[in-house]
Amino acid sequence: MTNVVSFMTANYVARQTGYAMHGWGHGDRAANEWFAPLETYEQRLGELTSDIRALGFDAIDLWGAHLHQSWATDEHVETARSVLARDGLSVSSYATYVGAGEAERVCEIAGALGTSLLGGMASDLPGAVPVLRERGVKLGIENHPEKTPRELLAKIGDDADVLGATIDTGWWATQGYDAAQAIEELAEHVLHVHLKDVLAVGEPHETCAWGEGIVPIEECVRALQRVGYAGGIAVEHEPETSDPSDECAAMLGRLKAWLA
């Protein structure tokens, strides 16, 4: 089984706040404002991707704030393609929230990035599904509010040809559900995995380096192996007040050892 291991670029959600972030919305706004100007996009994205490549990753999950459908022109997209090629980074998924009426553009961007997988959520699943089907793109719904896999399966419904699950192990733990068990229950529907640890059940959702929180990370990897999962696994850690780079590099090494 060969799983592509990727770096979730939202790990740097707090980067543009100087790692003094006050809630996700703060980091999201700061990142969008930093990356949106076309005249500086190549330089700013390049700084991000070269740092990720230096950590040992050769694949990423591109977070929407780093190339958002609301402001990304075709020039932005072509610049992103060029920067990623220069740094030898493939795109495992385009990780964005799909608002109403945005599915067409999101699918265009994903295709241009070389991926047919979206990892995130959509405000209008009935409206998005026909577009996904026409475009040959799949949406792995990322669990956040769902308290059980059954709730996620209800959203997938009869559209399993284009809808599936993006397992966020940290959010299952936040909701008080065993992440490894969720993997087992969602096995045939898992399209992507965000491998994340958190400090405690319930809000606030505080991520940490693997092994410092409550998520049985290695057991989650073993569960993926048991169900024969061959898709991508993203290393995810999004601290509000510290740079996660060194911890993510260490986690990459641990994950490769487990997979080996």
C-alpha cells in the first residue's frame, strides 16, 4: 500500500498574524489578504512552498486561503502551477470551503492544480453534486460538526460516486468520538485523511504535535492499513501561537516509519 503523505498548507494559518492568532477567522482573513495581490503572489507563494519542500514533503493539500476561488484569477492559478512545479510539489487535494455557486470555479482550480479531489465542506451539496459529477471531481466532506460517522454517511447519501469522507482525526476527538473507530466505520467512503492530534475533547479545538494530545495517531494509521486505504494522508497541525514547521517535519518521519 502506497499512501501519498502531504503537508496541509493550513498548518500555516497563523503565519501572517506573526503567530499571534486570535481564532481561525483572524488567520484566514490575514492569509487571504496576504496572498490575493497578483503582483506579489509568485514571491509569497514561493516562500511558502520552498519552506514546505525544505521540511521533506513532496506533496501538499493546498488550503483555500492560499489560492481562493473568490479572488484567484487564471494568472494566479498559472503562477501557482509554476511555483509548485519549480519546488517539486504535487497537490493531493484542494482544501477549501465551497460556497453556493462556487463549485464550477473550485473544480476548475482543482483540475488546473492536477487534482480531482476537494477536501472540505460545501454549503449547498445538492447544487454542487451535479457539477462535481460533470467535472469528474470528488468532494471528501471533512467532519467538523458531525458527532458520529452516521451523520457524515447521511450527507454522502446516494452520491457516493462523487461524495465521500475526508477524515479529520482531530475533529473526531473534539467531538468525543474515537477517530480510529470512525475510520473503520467509514472505510469504503474515505477519500482523504487529515492526521491531527488535539489537546482535549470539546472546544476550543487546539491542535498539538502527535502524541501530546488525546488522538491515538498510530492506531489511526493501523486502522487505515486494516481497511486497505491507499489514498493520501495529510500531516496537519495548526497552532495559533507557534510555528509548526519542526513538529511537522518530525511527524512526517514518524508517519513514514509507520507506513513502512
